[in-house]
Amino acid sequence: MRRRQIAILARYTVLEAARTRLFWLFVAALALIFALTYFLQQLAITESVRLQIAFSAAATRLAAVFVLGLHVLGSVVREFDDKGLELTLSFDLRRSDYILGRLLGFVLVALPIALIATLPQFLLAPLPAALQWGLSLALELAIVAALSLFCIVTFNQLIPAAAFVSGFYVLARALWAIRLISEHPIIDENSPARQVMAWLVDALALVLPALDRFAQSAWLADGAGGWGTVSANAVQAAVYVALLGAAAMFDFYRRNL
Amino acid sequence: MARDERSLDAVPQPVFAALIFSLALQIAWQASEPRPVARAEALLAPPPAAILRVASLGEPVPLAQLTTLYLQSFDNQPGISIPFRELDYPLVIRWLATILDVDPVGQYPLMMAAELYAQVPDPARARMMFDFVYQQFLRDPDRRWRWLAHAAIVARHRLKDPELALHYAREIARRAPHAPGWARQMHILLLADMGEVESAKILLGALLSSGEVRDEHEKHFLLGRLEAMENAGKSSPPSKN
């Protein structure tokens, strides 16, 4: 019974994405990216193919994250505003199952987006590299879907949730470089302020996923990242989606409807 | 924002347990990952300056500064220092040039080139950095003269290449009219040091008679130098270092 409820919620979440033309929107975004990439390729004097691959992969990744994140936020906000949530929960349905169903649905929505994003890469990059990049992107999008669900359940409103998702994503992508910079200052290595900053950055690194290790455009441009890296991405994604799902459930149980 | 929330008792125990367990798992996973360590080979080619400008969203200065710090993390690592000789110097120069393209007013990349990367005990690489400083000086002499002056001093005393030092010093005198007197007179002192006392005297005399030196103390100092040159020319051979 519970599994069936979760599956139905997931199915309707995927149907909603299809009927709101989410996938076509993403295809349109990809077409725009490829037009821009082609323009840049024409400008390049050297390494034009490398530039095309790297730019299109990086822009596609960002577009996928943006489109999926906004879709998750918009979908749940609409459900809150239309009182669809109250209607759903008036049935014999646990709150945790509601979160699980929605989370599963959004993760399933992430898969076609990752597939659409990967198809053009097959034309530009070697097959193993494109496969690894696509899988890694799917895992990253699963984290983004879970993050967006957690944020909208916690904040209830679109703007704070979108701001948090954006900030979180940028920080998770930049944290490696920030750690590198904070660990190797050029002067006054032992100052208290620097030590505090280094601890703070290290603490952040423990609780944030290292998104800079996912779906790097360098894999497509310069050679595959390796299946070991993709496996590590899979472990990280599984752990983090579970953490965000549990956090979303925690907040959702405390919510007064 | 104030929220009308239910108490913690409303949260089922398994949800609590799942949250704690997954958080512990995340921390354990990240703690098991190696700490970020800069590797010389990890320094990739810089993006084109035009793309960096677009990425800066109209704020090129902070982006240039962040890029500088990123580059710096590849070379300055107390305890686990990457020897400069392991760095790909042409690549480092491309990064420095890109940063200067994005933020032409910034001095940081020139400081790194003249004072950090040029410290390498490999004269060829040090010269590479000095040449980069010289090329950048030519683009904006009045703002960048001091790094070329530094290069001239290092070329003279560490590289033991007075010709190169003299070339840089002459370029400062010729192209940087707003540089302070000591920098624009450096070539005269270098000439004297190289034993070209006559040339130095002629240049110093011309400088004094041109009226360019207005400060009485500076005039006094230069006259003293002129006199010292004459005495040194009579009594001792040129120095050899």
C-alpha cells in the first residue's frame, strides 16, 4: 500500500513535468546554448573544438541545474498555494511517504533532463567520456532535486528557497578552490582569523557535497574522468539525497497545515 | 521568519534516526576524502580574458583578484611547497597576462611575477618572468615601472646580468616620465657600476642641467654621486658583481 502511494505520487510528479513542457523547455535552452557555442567556436583561433565541447558542457550543466531546480520549487509552491497538499494529506498518507513520492518523482524527472543534456555530447566527445559525464550529471541533478525539495518544504516561499538553492550550489561547486586558497595563505599563516576561517571552511566541506567533482567539462574536452570518479559521485549522491530527504521529512513533520 | 511549528515530538523516531544517520554518513564520507592539495599539473590553461569578463558579470576587479588567489594557491604552500621549477612557467605567464587583461590597474600579478616566480633558482625561468614584466611594463609604463625596477635590481645582483639590468633601467628612464627620480636615474648608477663612468657622468650631468631634478636634496645627492664616480674612476676598478 505504502509503496503504491509513493509510486503514484512519483508518477504524477513526472506527468506534471511532462505536461508543463519542462523537457521541451530544456531542449530549447540546449538549442540556444549550441547556437552560442557555435558562435564562439567560429571566433576561436585555436582549440576551437575543445572550446566548443567545454563551453557547451559547462553551460548545459548549469542550464540543467537551473531548469530542474526552478521546476521543483515551482511545482511544490503551486501545490502549497492550490491547497493540493492539504487534499493529498487528507487521504491515508504518511507525511514521510509524501516526501518520498515527490522526491522519487523529481529524481525521475532529472533522468530525462540528464539524458537530453548528454545526447549532443555523444556527437562531440568520445563515447566513454560522454557516458561518464551524463551519469555524473544525472547524479548531480538528483542532489539538486532533493536540495530544492528540502528548501521549499523548509522555507515555504519561492524567493528564499531559490536564493538558498543558488547559494548552496555555488558554494558546493567552489568549495574545493576556497579550501585550497584558505589553506595556503601567503602571509601570517598562524593568525587567529585565518585559523577560524580555515576551520569554518573545513566544517562546511564536511556537510556540503563536493559538486565540483561531478560532470566536469574537462572529462569531455581532455579525457574521461574515470569510472572510479563516477562511482564516488554515486556514493556521494546517494548519501546526500538520503540526508536531504530526511531533512525535508523532519521539517515537513513539524509543519502545521 | 516566525513559523507556526509543531513540537519535535511530532517527528517520528525513524525520521530522526534517518536524519542523524545520513548526516553522520555524509560527514564520514567527506572526512575520508583527501584534503585538497595543489598539484603543479592540476593548473590548467586559463580561460580567455573575454570569457572571464563575461563571467565577472560586470565586476572584473573582484574576479581578477579571486583568480590571482587561485593561481597563488598553486605555488605558495608552506610545508608542502611545489618547487617553482615544477610549475609550467609559460602557463603561469598566460594566467598572469589574462588576469592583467581583466584588471589592467591591478599590480598583484606583476608582484607575483617579479617577486615570487622570479625567485626560482633557474635563471632561464627568472628571465622568462622578467621578460613578462617588461612586456607588461611597455603597455603601461607609468603604472608598472616599479616592477621593472625590481627586475633590474634582481637582474643586476642575482642573475649577474648588468646588460639586462641596464636595458630595463634605460627603458624606465625613457618610457616612464612619472616614475620617481631614483628609478629614472637607475641606469646612470648601473653604468657607473659597470665601469662606464664617463657615460654615467655625461648622463648625470645632462640630468642635472636639464632642470628635471628640482629637489635640493636630490640634487645634492646626485652631485655627491657624480663626485664619487669621478673619485672611484680614479682609484678603483669596476665591481665584478
